[in-house]
Amino acid sequence: MQALHQKAKELLESGKVQVIIGYGDGSGDRVRPVFISKAESASDLIWDDRCRQNLAVYLNKPEIKKLGVPAIVATPVVVKTIIQLISENQLKSSNIVVLVVDNDVVSELTDNASLEAYSAGHPVVFPPFVVKEIKDIAEMSIQQRNKYWQDELSRCFKCYACRAACPLCYCERCLTDNNQPQWVCVASHAQGNFEWHINRAMHLAGRCVECGSCTIACPVGIPIGLLTIEASRIVKQEFGQEPGLHCDADSAMSSFKVEDTETFIK
Amino acid sequence: MSRIGVFICHCGENISATVDCEKVAKTLASMPGVAHSVDYKYMCSDPGQSLIRSAIKEKKLTGVVVAACSPRMHEPTFRKACAEARLNPFLCEMANLREHCSWVHAKGDATTDKAIDLVSMLVEKVKRNKPLFPIKVPVTKTALVIGGGIAGIQAALDIANAGQKVVLVEREPSIGGHMSQLSETFPTLDCSQCILTPRMVEVAQNPNITLYTYAEVESLSGFIGNFTARIRKKAKSVDEKLCTGCGECATACPIKKIPSEFNTGLGMRGAIYVPFPQAVPNKPVIDRSRCTYFKSGKCKFCASKCPAQAIRFDQQDEIIEIPIGSVVVTTGFNIKETSFFPEYGYGKYKDVVTGLQFERLLSASGPTLGEVKRPSDGTVPKKIVFVACTGSRDPAKGIEYCSKICCMYTAKHAMLYKHKVHDGDAYVFYMDIRAAGKGYDEFFRRAIEEDHVNYIRGRISRIYERNGKLIVRGADTLLGAQQVEIEADMVVLATAAVANDGAESLAQKLHVSYDAHHFFAEAHPKLRPVETNTAGIFLAGACQSPKDIPETVSQASAAASKVIGLFSNAELTREPIIAVVNRTAPPLFSTCVGCFMCQSACPYHAIEQEEIKTREGKLIKMVAKVNPGLCQGCGTCVAFCRSKSIDLQGYSNEQVYAEVMELLS
Amino acid sequence: MKIGLYPGCSLEGSSREYAESLRAIAPHLGLELEEIEGWNCCGASSAHQLDHTLSLALPARILAQAEKQKFPELLVPCAACYNRLASTKKDLANDASTRDKVTDLINMPYTGVTSVQNILEVLNLVLTPDVQKKIPAAFPHKVVCYYGCLLVRPASVVHAEKMEDPMQMDDLMKRIGATPLDWGMKTECCGASLSITRTDIVGKLCGNILEDATMRGAEAIIVACPMCHSNLDMRRKEIERVTGKKFSIPIVYITQAIGMALGLDAKSLGLHRHFVEVSVHGKNKVQQNVSSPSMAAVS
Amino acid sequence: MENNFEPKIVAFVCNWCTYAGADLTGTSRIKYATNVRIIRFPCTGRIDYNLLLKAFAQGADGVIVSGCHPNDCHYTSGNFHARRRWIVFKQMMEYMGIDMRRVKFSWVSAAEGAKWADIVNTTVNEIRELGPSQEYLEMSRQGVA
Amino acid sequence: MSVSIDFGGDSLAGWIQHKSGISVQRCYQCGKCSAGCPASSDMDFAPSVLLRLLQLQNAESDQKVLSSYSIWLCLTCHTCSARCPMEVDLPKVMDVLRAESLRHKLVNKRAKDIVAFHKSFIDTIRNFGRLWEVGLVADYKLRTRHFWQDVVVAPVMLKKGKLSLIPLFHKKFVSRIFSGLRNREERA
């Protein structure tokens, strides 16, 4: 942690960055995101196993953007998110300092190549319970899946916490806020919820970096992350493309290969 | 409030025989927003059209639905009628009651119900139609022709002779291309250089043509009528204005042993050279990668001998930018080298040559002055084997197509060989003879019947050298695939014609499509054979697929006529069915967040990145912007846009949504 | 370098000199050979001529055994065995259902981790410049390298670099001071699978090979395959009968050539087992003997 | 038992291939079931999956999506983009428990008039077998209630 | 003369496709395989002619193929497939053809020796686990009654220590494979 504090201090003092997005102590045993603009507060930063939230979500928030050039304390999934954001023209590696901590050594990832190398070396590993959920659903019949999701989604009341927590949901006007035409029913009944969630999955297909922020954010405990994870799984299986690996990759869903195969188009 | 007019056509009895047209008109009349609904026997007839025109005026219609035949048939007719009544033509839609309803269903309520559905769906759509106006773009009347082979020469001359300006860019030091390397041409056996070189000179002298040799296209931006080409003029190291083309420099150059590209490695050239005596321009260039001065800083023999003092060692590459209205791509082809063929010795046998090398051996201007001699020892081959389909039609080697020219030039080779070596034996191994063309089959028959060339149907398995002879192992498939072994003095491989080096990167610079073999793709194989999918860029010759000279020249003239046609207008008019990115009030400016997924989705590279800035020039955001000159209106971008910030005029989100909702209401 | 060894049946029988010479040169090349335990025949060409499953099961058992002994690499000096093992490995890697069927038959786990190496690949690794220093131009003979079929085909199995004109063996020959000649029969077939049943075809094919080699002025034909060796060496009578020509050129295993270059004695290299004598005189000279005395003794 | 159920089917087709192919069905006077209503798009690339959702929500029993064969797209590659979209959409819907047998994807060229009739008839028959669309409609009914 | 041979209701070509995934229809009769085949001149049908017969897909030509001598003369040297422009894996086709020829008892008379040899070979492996050359040749001679063949070579081989008269027994290593295969056949 020492190294992290030192690095943060240097960055702020040198004026290279104006804000450091990192983790700090929260209430109880929890950690919370902190935004440090003063060198003397650098020691508020913490780094341990509890630091898992995907802080990249703050990078595109206007109130954070206002603060100036940011440095971000990055977990592997944050690095992936940043790469994905770069590939979608939402960030430039030259306008951000990415700090990764390995064995109390802090490294700066300052260009696309170093971000990509880091991402390639740190694959996302799901916690066992997620692996189990994925497996359970995969083994269900289509009717069981229908019931499963109808039950789960019936709790959704369209608070859009999932949207707010997702670092890749950065549209300035969401599809749901568009009423000409009304693509997604406003009401949080079964149809409206279904429309919202399948759109979210389709929009994140081949983009979701599987950080799980949406599931954590859901106040009624719907495992909605599974939907976007599935969408990305389909993309990887069918087109061999994974998000968060290449800064100049075309999005899997807006590109194609002549050799793409399917069996259902007659 | 919409005031839609609905016009149900009986199409004689074509529609009314199975659809109750009167009922359709009546039902529609009571639909909200419909101000007028009638049926009539022939809507497309003059009285029918005037029915529409007068209703527009009298009922002050804001939109029209004509329910008749397929819009692919009469949409232009009815839109024109609306325009005549001063209703924007894009406020007129057609419901297809004939092809999609009356002709495919039996008479009955279900059919009439369907007709009602189809019409009401279009009524809901047309309520949301917006007036659209044809897009006009200006035209720069200069054509860029890329590649100075026979295709480029023909295209450039045709365009120039029609009074338009042409910029012709050639990568090599001279124009002429492969045709200048050929000996005689089938099926007439006229001398290739004799017919080509006058055309080359014409190019140089035509005031409408600007010729850049030793130059390449760096990039092309813009769109039809309004391209900008960046051209790199590679340093020739010679001041062309001063050079008189006397050739003293080439004589002076101490380096003499560089394999000549023009002579396919069978002859030599110096480091400063003119590729061949009839070159246009007939001025030398220094091959810097081979020049002693450029390698070691010493020599300058050429400069010391140049009477005009035209050598410029310090010359730099020059980039020029030219506004261009249209492009003709004529970059031609190449052939596979013998080294590509493992079973034929990986190119290690000197007397196994390609067809193009054999052309040089036959050519009077070639390294042997037209005498057929073995490259290894200079003896005259008495037994020679020609192998057709070497690499062509060979999926295992990655080339599944037919190279098209080999059957004919192989027959020509065998024939010319027999004419020159009377006591020689010529064998041709072939799979099929493809001699479709005027006088072609007769030509190849002559090789067999008059010149006694031995044609054997079968492919060669292997060639190897033994005692200075080439052992050729084949089979005669017309004799039960019996093995044939020939001890030949020389073997000529009709190797596959492939896309020219750099075709892929050029295609990417021009944004034109190309196939798996890097041949450029035509817009439609039959009906648009010289157009590309990028408006304003045309193709001719072997860069599109292997072809012979007559076909190449026809295509070049065709492409030229397309350019001339384009240049005959002061400006271009295009249908306004294009995508548009929304613009809103500040601070948002547009709901587009600039993820540019649409950019990779667009087949036409029509989406650009636009910077929205404050008045002080500070960047606020990047948004997508559609170039109306390039957009063809497929709408693929629209379906990708997550925030629905891009929409397609004529098929907008609101319009198609309304259609679905109405249909199932 | 330690490596697993699958000798194969021929190297225990009619081609034991191949095994002998390999074992003799191994220590000089820093090669430690550990023979695989309880190995069986790979099935050679007969198994796949008659029974597809058997032709996979026999090699699979060998590969599984190599895995069991944790050999990362397995040297298979016999070109025929090498080809069968490599092709089985490929088939099992590409087809899960076949793999299940075969592992069930052999009742051994198989994952495909062991890499199968032929003699040329291994020699290429161990015949290093350091070893070369010990043998400057010690084998100063004009030779032709005969690869036959099984070391170069099919390309999908053996990954030969230049299938129609392979150079690995030629390169090894250069390293021991020999002059490999270009010739026309490098990868032609000797007729191996008909060696007992259609000796006339074998005679014809081998005759072509011997004739071309002789015509080019080669002093020996270098081989790396027991099948090729026995056909070219032992079938001289038949070859003479079919072609009407006498050939005296000796057939030398690559391991024997390297052994001679290293100065090892003829006996340890098994040279005495050849039908066509390979005389070693003075400084490792390969002498062409005009008529084979041993052959004469029999006829 | 006679099946009196007449499914409602919406077809989303591209202008250049399938719409023209359906025109050819007409000019060839090949008969097919009346259950289908065609909505014209410039290209399959334009077809938003949300339109399929809306069609089901509005009570469609089946949907046909059809365009140019691969490599035949009037716009070069719109259908390739569409194909990717449908590959993901179909699996995603199935993951969420929606029976995608109600959606028929096909390539019908401008020359395949008979194929179009066949696709419509097959789809109508298959949807008739499946019965009225339930699962999706139930969701939208909840909305009404 | 034509007997009907059953390939599960398919032609022999279809059967080959089913068994090996190879389509004989890919062959366009360029003859490159026949041109390079070392055994072609001894065959009754050159390799490309065999493929042509298969392409015809009728019982008569299928039978010609299965009773041909060619399929047994194929040396599996892969020269054909290495150079085939259409990437037809002819050696693999030959494997299927030989299996079918045996199954339908159509083995060419002249090929009896070759089949006998392969059977002896496999029997030797079955009995000894490894190849015992003396045993193999003895077995082969018993099958074919070619007692005098190789009398010239064998004594020299013995003398030179290339043959061992006593086999080593490694049968246990392969007994499971052979019994497994037999069970499978019996089940089928």
C-alpha cells in the first residue's frame, strides 16, 4: 500500500493528474470509491482483496470528468473496461493514468500496448457461485429457463441501478428514455422488464467485461449479470471475439466475417 | 392532423378478381386520418393519375397511399403524379395488393382482410413520412486512372478524347504493363509492341492527360464527384525536364547485373535504367536499393557522364494532392512464379520457366532477340513441354479459379515455338481447352492440326532434372490415365494469374471491395460489371479477374464511358433515402455518444467523425455524421445504434414501428 | 537431452543395425534414450489396410504408455512407426468420439501431451555446432539423401518443411562433412508395403532409386527408414532381375553415417549386417564394392 | 380434431431480394396462405430485433425474417451484419426462455418465388402446430391488467 | 454379371463420404494422381480411373472398384494426395475400399497374397504383441503356399543376425485391444 500512496502523491504533486479514483475505507468492513485530488490525502487509498468494484464506471461521469485528468487504481477487470472504452472511442489512453498493483509494486499503464498486455495476462475468473449459476441455467430446459427468468425479472421495478453501475452503459440518452417510438415499455410489468433486460443484454453482447457490477447494484437481487455474461459468451463462441483485449478492435456486433456460420437461416 | 388519401386500384381484374376493392376503400375511409378513399379500375392510367392529382389539391392531402401493384413497378409513376400536384413525392407510399395479395391468394374474406391490413399499415407509415429532397452533389471533372497497362491506357485515352481531364498514375518507371512484354498476341499473331507502343505515345502527347510514372496512390478521400487523391511521386533521382533520354547514364552505370523486371529476370539492367527501349516516358530512374552511390556514398558515374546534368541524387519523394471526380482502377495482374510449385522444383530448375518468361524468349526485343534458347545453357530446346493450369483451378494451392488466358497463350507459345524450331517437338499437357472467343477455337485447332503440337490431356505430377534433361511425369487421361514420361529440354508453366502485388492495400485505400484472391469486386457480376460498390469508382481489366486483351480493352472503354457519363452532368442527383444522425439543442447537441459502432458497420464508409466545438474551438464531443454523398441507405447503422441516434429517412424508426403496431392492432 | 524411445519391431529384427547405431552415437550427441516400457507393434501398414480401429488402437496404446511414463517427447526412429504414431495423434486430436472409442479399447488414459519426434528432428537438435567441432569434415563423401514417403507425407501429419524437396537430412549430412547431392528420387516410394508380396514392383521402384543415385555419382544412399533400407539393401537380387542392371551403392542409415563421422567402429554401428557391404577404410571411407561378396555367397 | 387456428404472421423482408422474390411468387401465380403480412425494409441490416419483440407483444404468432443470400446483398454486407445479429438474438431469446421456433429466418433471392411460397406455407403450418403464441403475449397481458 | 452390393441404401461413393468424409465428386479427372503413382502401371485401373468409376455411382462400377487389383496395390505413399489439386485424400479412400472389398468378399484373385500378408502380419501382432519377422513369413507362406519365396534372402538375414528364430512374447500388451475389437464385432 505504501507504494500506492507514494505513487498517488507523486502523480498529484507533479500535476500529471488532478484526481485519483481509487478505493478507500467505508463503513464497517466495506470499501468505498474515493476521489482524491489532494496529495496529502493520498494515504486514504487502500488496496486489498475487498477492492473489487469496477471503478471505471466513474470515468465517464460528467462530475468526475470535470475534475481533470484522472488516475485510476485498476483491477484487471477495470483494465479490460478501459480497453473496451478506448475501443469505443470513449477514452484515450493518453488522457488517463492506469495504476495496477501487483505484490505491492505499482505500475503505470500509459499506452494501449501496455493495457493490452496486462489484460491478456489477467483473464477474468468467475467466483464459484457464478460458475454454478451459469451451469445450472445451461442445464435447464427452455420452459424452466422461461419460468426462472419470469420469476427473477418479476421483482424488477426498473430502477435502472444496473444501468448506472455499468461502466459500458454510457449513452447520454438511453433507449428506454426514447418514446418516439416507445421501444421499451415504460411500465415494469413482465413485458417491459423483458424488453429492458434483453435490450441490455443485446447492447452489451461482445462488450460486457463481466465485472458483475450490475448484479451487485441490483437492489432486489436479480442475477442480471448472467444475461450480459451469456451475451458475451455467445459472441465469443460464435465469432471468437472477446471484449477488453484490444484497443482498436471493431465491436463484434458491428462487424462480421463472411465465414460466420449458423444453421437456422434456411 | 394527417389527411391521407387512399387509392385502391383494381388493376383491371387482376386485383378485384380476388380482393373486394370496394370494401377495402370503404373500410379505409373510416380509418382515423384518412381524408379520402376511393377505388378505380386502372390507377396507373392517365385518368387514374389525375384522380390522385385532383384529390391532393381538392382534399388538401398530406399523404397518399396507392394500393396497386408492387412498388418496384410503379412507385416512381405515382410519386411523380404526386409531385405534379405539388405534394412532396416522398409522401406517397404504395401497398402491394397485386403481387403480394390478389395473385397469390384465392378470392375470399381472408384475402380482402389481408388487403385492408396492407393498406392500413401503409397509411400509418405515410402519416409519419417527411418531405424529402433529392441530394445534389457537384462533380470535379478530372478522372484518376490507376495503372498504366493496356486497360489504363485505353481508359485514359477514351476519357481524354471525350474532352475530360485525366491523371494517369503508374507504379513502374514506364507505362505499358504486361502487354508490352508480350511477343505476339492471339488469335491474330500480331506483334504486341507494334500495336501498343503508338497508344503509349498518344498518352504522353495528349494534352488532357497528366502522366505520373514511378508514382503510387497514397490515399483517396471524399466521395463520388468530390474525391481527393494523394499521390506519391517516388524520387526518380533524375530531373525529367533536363533529361533528354540519351541513355549515356545507363551505359556508364558500373552495375550491370540486376535482373531486369521487364525481361522477367532473363535479361539484366543497370541501377540507372529505362525498363525497355520504347518506354514512355523514355527517361531513366535510379533504383536506389541497387545503386552503389546510395549504398556506399561513392560512384556517381552516371552523373559524370550525363550531358544534360540531369542526375539528382538528393531528389525527394513528392506528395501531390489532386481533386478528382471519378476513379478508374486498372492495376492489372501478376503471375505466380515457378518457385510457388514444389512438385515442379520450387523454381530451382532454370529451364522451367513461366509463360511470361517464355514471352520474353519469343519476343524480338527480348534477351535472346526472339530466338528460343534455354536459360541454363543457351541451347535451342528440341523437346519442349507446356503445362496448362499450373496453379489455376487448384484449390489445394489456394487458387480455385480458371486464369482464362492460359489455354490460348499456351497454344500460341507452342505454335510460335514450332514456327521457330522446325524440328522441335512440342507437348501440351492440359485439362480442358477453354477457347471461347472470336477465332479462338480455330486458333488452338491450328496448333494441333497444322503445327502438329502434341496435346495430352492430363496434369503433370512432377518435374525433376536428370542429365541436363527435365523429366516430366504426366498421365494421359484419355488412355486410362496411362503414365507418360517426357525427357524435355525445357518446360513452360502456364502459371496462375493472380491479383497484382498491393491490390489488397489499394482496395482498402479506395474503400472498394475485393474477393478472397484480392481481385477487385464489381458491383454486379452481370449488370454493373465495371462499377464498384463505391459510387464513382470503376474497374477495368485484369485487376477485376484474369482476362485477355480484347476483353480488357472493352472493359476499359466501358469504364471510360461511365466516367464520361458522370462528367456530363454539372451536379449529381441522388435519392434522399439516407441515414441521418440527430441533432438536438445544446448542451447535448446530439444523442450520439460517438461509440462509432455505426462506422464499422457501414459498408460504404459513409460515416464520419464530427467534432462539436464551442465557439472558442474547445471540443465538446465527437459525434457520428453521415456523408450524404456516400450513404446508400441500407440502414444497417440504424439497427446498431444503441441510443437510436441515427435514423434512416424513408424507413425511420417511427415509420416501421407504426407499421408493426398497426398491422397487429 | 533425455528423450523417450519407441524402437519399433524392425529395430529389434531386420533393422537392428539402425538401433545399434542409434544407441552407439547417442552418448556422443548428449542424447539419453529411455526405452518405453511394454511397447507393442504400431500395426504398420497392414493394420490400416484391413482395420481402421485397430490401426489407431495399436499406436494409441504406445502413446498412452509414453504419457504414463511422462515423456514430453518420444523419439520414433523408424519412419513407418513415426508416421503411424503421428497420424494417430492427429486423428485422436481431431475427433473426440474416435478418441473415446480408442481409449476404451486400450483401457488407458490418453490426452495427447507427448510430442512425437522423428529421427531427423531429434538429430537436428542434438547435432549442435559443439558436436560438429569434434568431427570436422570427418565424413567426406558424396551422398544422396533418401527420405522416402513416410518422413514427408502426408503434410498434415508430418509437417515437412519442403515436402517435395526436403533438406533436413541433407543439412545433417553437411554438418558431418558430407556433400549431399541433388537428385531425383528423394521422396519417391520404394514400395515398402509390397516388399514381401510383389517383389517385382519393389525391384522396379528400388531400381529407379539406385540408378538415379548411381548416375549422380553418389557414394552412398543415406536413409532413415528401416523399410527403405531393407528394400534397397536386401532386395538387390530382385532389383537386378527386374532391371537387368547391377548396382553396388551401399545404403547407410543416417545414424551410421554420423557414427562413422564420429569414428565409431563398424561393428558397433552394425555395418556388418548389411547385404551390400559398407567398407570402412582409413579415415571412415565408404568404399563402393563392385559385387557383394555376401550376396555371392548365397547365390 | 380440426385446427381452426389461423396464425398471424409478420414478415420483415429486404427490398432487393425477398420482396422482389415475393413479387415473383405473384407474377408466377403461385398460391400460398393468406396469413402473412410483408413489411418492406431496404435491407435485412436495417431490421431491428426490437421490431420482432414488438410484433410478438402485439400478438403475432410467428415472424419471418428474410433477405438476400450471403454475398448477394444489394448493399454488400447488410445481410452479414444481420446474420450476426440473429445468431446472438436467437440464442439470447432462448436463454431467456423464449421458444424461437416461432421465428423463421431465411434467405430468399429475387429469383426464388417458389421458395417464398414454400417458406410462408411451412411457417404457417408449423405455427399452426405450435398453437397461438402464449408466453410472450402473457407478458404483455400482464401489462394491460 | 452384377450383384447388388448394399451400402446402407447408398452408392459406394456415398458410403465413402459417410465413412471418411471424402467426396469423390471433387475429383475432376486431371490425372495428376495417376501420373505420380508408383504402382499405377501395375494396376488394373489407374487411381483417377478408380475415382471415375466411383463417380458413376452404379452397382456395376462399384463392383469393379471393389474387385479391382488396384486397391491392393496402393502403397499408401501419399504421393497422389500430396499433389492432388482438389485435395482428395485418395489413400483414405483406398482404406475404405479395402475394408469394403473384404466385407463383401470381392477381393481380387491376384490380391489374395497381399491380403494374406496383411492378415499374417496382424495375426503375428495378435499372437506376439510385436512383429516377429520369421513367424510372419512362416505364417504368410503357410497361407499362400509360396514356400520357396525369399529362400535366397532369409539365410543371409539369419547369418547377419537380422532375424531371430525365437519370438519374444508381448502378447499381453495387445490382448485387450484385440479382444475388445472382437467383442465389438460380435455385438455388431
